[in-house]
Amino acid sequence: MTINGTTVSISPGMTVYEAARVAGITIPTLCHRDGLHPSGGCGVCTVEETATGRLLPSCASRANDAMCIEINSERARAHRKAALELLLSNHPADCEAPCQMACPSGLPVPELMRLAADAQWEAAETLAQQYPVNCGHAPCEKACRRKPLGGAVSICAIHRLLAGVKETPAPTEGKRPHPSKAQFRSRMTGLPEAELLSLAREKGTRAELTEGEAFTRQHAMYEGARCLQCGCQKADDCRLRDLCTEAGARQAAFAGERSAVVRDGNGQGFVFDASRCVLCGICVRTAATMGASVAPTFRGRGFDARIAPPLGRTWGDVAPEVLAACAASCPTGAMIGE
């Protein structure tokens, strides 16, 4: 067959994607994973068969010697871009939390807050000490989405405590460099108060320290639990974000309803954020290859479709090794493992 003008030898049963890979030609993918049954549902691996003018999902289309494939034709690139823009239209899109974006040292604030809330002090101290404490005017707390909902999280106090800095340093000039990957306007801004507060473990108004009271680990646990966990825990390892950056996909290309921001988990480190899920089905197929009897599955249809445990089950009923494998294979920040 021919791919991008190059003659490629193929074997019986080989897909177009496999043929291209053998020839060293890259086709972008999102819902495809080697070793899993191809889905072809996301549209990201679309190519054009120029002899017929058809647009084909390369991961699920069998190769034959009559094919003349163009991977980066204008039509194929336009189709892939539109597929990505449709996914963006129903995505929270806050890759980095506003507090992290405002921090001059780029501290991954939500991660530090989560570690503090879970009393994982060794990991929290290691993380805190990697970033300079140089924000005397607390720009992170000014940007905190929790600020109008009972007061901003005491981010700087936690950072100082865990980094071993006793005094508030003078502020530094400038902001940290902008991420090189695509940035999108967060859809968390303007969410109803109840929906936002549902994302925090501690939902009440901040309890202020009394005069002269020292900030302790107990206070850090409390403040960490007030964090809304904005941003994505896989912002630097998100296949969707990488593909959107490469394709120049626009967030505002399609308007419409968005999924609610709902998080669930097994209470032991696994978290599923349904709003970040792109329904690629990789987790479902991964669990199937493991022979799991209780595993993630598709529930509902159309706009109500979602990934969830089987009816009547919870994430806690799914074996930890299955959840770990699913989280590791997830191409977005929808599934986070222990």
C-alpha cells in the first residue's frame, strides 16, 4: 500500500495505523492503545484514502494493497481538529489551577494541599522544598477559587511550614514562565457555589488562628482539606492537551451544555473525575484484558453516557490492581491512581 507517497509492505490483518508505524510514520491517536481492541471512536487518528475520498479511522481500518493513504491531507487534519474541539467543548479545561498559575515559583498547589490533607508529610515536605518560598504578598491566595467561599486556603502558611521557612519572605518581581502547552479558559469559573464546594472535603468557613497561635500540621491538614483541587493532576502528561496543542484546536469552536464537575473514588487514593473523561473506553478495554469481573463500564447513552462501576457497585468494589492499571492507561486526568 501507499502512505504519504511511500510504498509500505503490509501483512494480512494489519491496520492502517499498524502499517504506518512499521514504516516509521506517525499517526496521532487518543483512544487507541497497543494490545487493546481498537475502538476508532474518537476520530483523532482519521486519515484520508485518496483513491475513494473516504475518511477512515486508521486504528480500526484494515490495510489493503489498493489503498493510497494521506495522513496530513487538509480534510484529514480538519477532521482531527474538529474531533478534538468537540471534546474540548465538554471539558473543564483548567489544566493548571489559578493559584498555581499565580505562584511565582510555580508550586503545584493542589498536589501539596492534597498531600497535607492526607497527612503524607514526608512527600509533602519533599515537594514543598523543591519550590522557593518567595511570595510575600500571597498572589496564590488572591487567585484561590475558595476565597469567596469562606476564605482562601492558607497556601503560603502550608508552604512555609512544610518547606521549613519560619518568616514570610519579601515578594519577588515577575511571574513564572507560561506553560508551553495550550492553555484553555477554565469552565469552573462561574460554577454554582454548591457544585464548587462539593469538590472540597472541608466545606465550611475558614477557622482563623487566634493571636499568637502557631500554624501546625493539624492546621495544614484542615486547610488542605478546604482546597477545591482545581487544575489537573496530569496536566503535563495529558494526551488530549498535547494533541490540542499540536492541532491548534480551539476551545470555543462548539458551544453547548457541559457535564457537571463530579468526582468519586474508592477512598484509598483512586479518584475519578467524570468531567475530564473523554469516553475513550481505554479503561474498559484495559480491565477486560485483565479478566476483571468488576470493572469500569459504559453507563447510559448519548449525552448521558459515562464511565462508572457496574450498576449497584462502587469504585471500592473494583480491585486495586485494576484501578491502578486503568489510571495508568487513562490519556487525560480523569483517572488518578494511588
